[in-house]
Amino acid sequence: MVKNSLAFEAETFRKIQPQEYLRRFIQGNIRPDGRSLSQFRPTTVNQSCITTTNGSSMVRIGNTTVVCGIKAEVATPKFNSPLEGYLVPNIDLSPICSPKFKPGPPGELAQVLSENLNNLLKSASVLDLTSLCIKEGIAVWVLYIDLVCVNYDGNIYDASVIGMITALTNVKLPEATFEESSGLVKATEELSVTLKLQRIPYSVTVALFDGQHLLVDPTEVEESITSEQITIVFDEVGQLCSIWKIGGLPSSPEHLKQCMNIARERYKQISMIVKSSI
Amino acid sequence: MSRQELIGPQGLRQDGRRANELRKIKCKPSVLSQADGSAYIEQGNTKCLAAVYGPRETRQKAQLIHNKANINVEISLAPFSMPQERKKRSKSDRRLLEIASAVKQTFEPIIMTSLFARSQIDIYLQILQFDGGTIQICINAATLALIDAGIPMQEYVCACSAGCHENHTLLDLNNAEEMADTPELTVALLPMSGKLTLLQMDSRLHVDKLEPVMNLAALGCKEIYQTLDETVREYVKDLFQKSSPY
């Protein structure tokens, strides 16, 4: 009997049937890159790496790499909040980090991530904005938090949050005083003022595959074949800062509970990694 | 700006270098996993990341060339990279476009584009920290990234800047020296054949001074070539050892 077999190489199979490929691995309780379903990729953080900034950090989660730089400028405060400064986060996903990004104005993903980061800073009250006030109603500090992704391999949100928070912790501002006579803000040459963060949130992203398997810290390949992602943010006292799961297949409350436990554990890991990077 | 002492009485510049000394170079190929080829270079305080994608399909039919590859260079300056204010320089900023065009024209005759008809080679450069010497670091980073991507080239292309201040010829100007009104010349050289591919100068320089400044820049290029070549050879040796079964 002639056996008509189509034997594919693993790589070909991965390209033709990416979901089935992943399913085969998960049946053996492992993922294509060798990790278990609840294992995070090696994470490293470098602080104060860019000297032209007021604060900076570089975060690598596996291959995903994000550089965060914070520059401070003086601006007039909003009319209805004359004592508050601004934090302006923005992430840039350019063609350098992945072939899936086309050159041009920021795409949907970049805009959504920037907005999410902004919401996190506001809702978690990470920094007391009145501490950025120089002169009520006239001058406040604006901190532009620019994140540049240089290598995109999934889970960009977690990397951005860690990058943003660690960059904020090492921000150094000059002492600024408002001179009534000239109407100008004078700042010292020395950068001696640091920021006191009220809360330190870190996030954990989990992808849901086949409606039942939780893949922690998804890579780009895993992200592209799963349609559901759950992101949970905790702070340093174990309080929940935010959760989001947008669209995709409905998932059970069981999954959410599991994710929250994973997030609590991971928080401690990230804290230790950040502490050892100073 | 008052006439600063760019070179002190002992022959030392503001950052402690001598007149003909290059800034410290740190370079590393293959730093990004998603790109076909990548490199990270630091020249003094200027940091640049290069990623090469290609040869791949052209994005726009209009850019397709029937008998060779189209080279596309994009340079972006991170908003936090400038030492003074934060400058959100859009990608279509004229200065950046000019530099990108210079880099593209430098590499066009060097990359063997006739081997990859109808395709596109994208070179993306990201400057993370700026302290002078944009064109030179972009060219050096692109060279290393192209080698890492395995794209056939005739030779390395190494670039270096040089200037002239009060009868001293200075090599590899940093931002402070560039801003201080000194004439600045950037040279890109093919180190093995000694040929010049790019020469750019934007200020007033006495014709008599042109040759010594150019020669100094060429020497700087050759030194940079030594560093890049060493890095590439070590990297390949390392790869070979790791992939060898013994």
C-alpha cells in the first residue's frame, strides 16, 4: 500500500497552521519558546541610561525592548487646575521595531497604548500633580514621557509600564522659582529635585488561547493568534489599579481570578528586578 | 556665543581628548530580534540604533525598480535625545530628510543592488541620545547593520567628522564643538580602497585648510573601520564557535 503522507517541517507547519502548531505545544504544557504557560520571559531594567533626559530607563522583556525618556519643560497650567502640572506619556511604534508597523503617523496600537498609559497615570494617581507646581496659575512642570519601542516581540504594554514608572523614579529636576519682577521662571543648574511617587503600579498581560489556556507574557507570535488579552495592574500595597479585557471570546471569572494571582506574584518579581537595577 | 576655548593650552579639548583623538566607540551587531540585521553604536555620548529589513517586497509599486533593489532610509530622532529642549522632530523634518537622503546615496553604489531586482532594502536609524555627529554615526551604524543582515556590499563605509579651530584641526566633533561656529567637514570613506563616497561641509573654511582637515577625517574613518571590522570578526567567530558541534 502506498502511503500518501504529507510530512511538513515544523517551520512550514507553523506558517500554515499557527493555531494548531501552538495547540500541539500546549497539550504538552509547554510553549514554542520552551516556557511553561505561567512563566515570564527574562526581564531586565536599566536606569538613567540616556543622559540628555531628566529621567530614563530601558526595559527588556525577552526580546521586547522599550526605551523611555522623560524631559521636563515649563508650561502654564490649565485654567481649572492652577496648581497641577502635567504628565504626557506617548509611545512610538515605528517600523524599526517590527515589520508589521508601517511608516507614517501613529497607528491604532500606538494611540491606544498611549491613551492607556495616560489613563493609568491619572486613575492610579501615580504622582501628586501639585508637586509639579512652580507658581500657582502661572508656571508648572510638564513631564513629557516618551517611550520608543526598538524591538517588538509582544507584551509591549507591560514593558512600557515598567519603563515609565522606573523612569519617573529616577527623574531629576532643577529647583525652579518664579521671579515676579521679570515674569520668568529661573531654574538652578543643578538637578536636585526628585519626584515622590504615590503609587507604583506594574502590569501583567495574559493572553487567552482557545478560551481556556492562559498564556502569560505572550510573544508577538502568540499575540497574533489569540484574540483575547487580559491586563491587570497592581500597586505596591496589593491593591488593584486597573483591569482590562477588551472584546474577544468571553472568559470566565475563574480566569480573572487566576490572572489576579499571577499578577500579584509577578509584582514581587518586578519589584526585585527594578530594585537591583538602581 | 562667545568664542569658547575649544582647545586648551595643554592641547586638551573640553571633554579631555586631544585634537586628533576619536571619541570612545562602543558597537554591537545583532541587537534586535525582529530586524533582519541590526546594530547599536555609541560614539562618545551619541547613541544610535540601526535596523535593516530586506531585501523584501517593495511597499509601493511606484518605488519598484526593475533591475535593482530600492534602498529606503529613515532616520528618527527620539524626542528625549536632544540635550536642550524636547523636540518632537517629525519624520519629514527637512534636516532629517536631508541626512537620510545623504545616507541613501552613500549606500546605493556600495550595496550590490543588482542582485535583488524589484525588491526593497529598508534602513531604519533611531538616534537615542544626541551629542553631535549625526551623519557619521548613521553611516557607521548602517554599515554594521547591513553586514549583520548579510546584504552583500563592496566594502565597509566609515564616516567621520573633522573641523578646524584656530589652526588646530580637530577630529570627531561633539555637539558643543559643532555649535561653536567651527567649520565642520564630514567624510565617508571606503577604507580598503581609500575612496571617498561622501563629503559634506557647511561653513566657511579656507581652501588651504581643506586638505589637512580632509586627511584627518580620512584617518578617523580608517580608525573607525578598524573598530568595526574587529567587532564583526569577533562576532562571527563567536557565532561559529557556538554553532560548531565541537
